[in-house]
Amino acid sequence: MARKFLLTGRRLSAEEAYRIGMINRLVDRERLEAETTELAEKAIAAYPFAARLLKRSLKRVADIQGFRTSLQSHFDTHQLSHVTDEYSRMRDQGIASGISRGKDASRK
């Protein structure tokens, strides 16, 4: 799914993102600040040493799975894309127009 969105520039609704597991909760806009604050307060109330150990463990697993290398590789590719003629044309036409074209294509 991620590849599909990256290649097509297609946008998706919050409901679709929730359905495919890209996000884990939907919150009405008027409840967003309260829900975010409540979640942050719960995270802050966690035992600091245990939370540090858990975060370290999760990061270590991600590194073992190649996450850091993957990010570095993507960053390198992203930087290289900025020296292409295609990028130069898009920049010269206005990046906003490229984003607009992506939005228009996602509506089809």
C-alpha cells in the first residue's frame, strides 16, 4: 500500500488510513486537543526507567530489521532526486503546481 501511495501521489481519507492500519485511532477534530493531551499525560505518567528501556528495545529491534539503513538509503535517493532535470522542471514550474497535480490525480 505504501508503495502505491508513493508512486501515485494518491491521497487517502482518515477512515481509509485507519482501515489499512496506517493510524491507530480516529478522533473528531473538536476532541483532538483533549485526546492528544490525555495521551501525552498517560505517556508522561509511565515509569521513566521502564519507558526508556522499552524505547531502547524497540529502536534496537528496528535497527536489527534494517530501519536505520533503510532511512539512510531513502535519504540518499531523495537527495539525488534533487539534481535531476525532472526535479528542476518541477521546481521551476512551482512545486505547488506539482502538489496540485498530485491532488488532482488522486481524485480520479
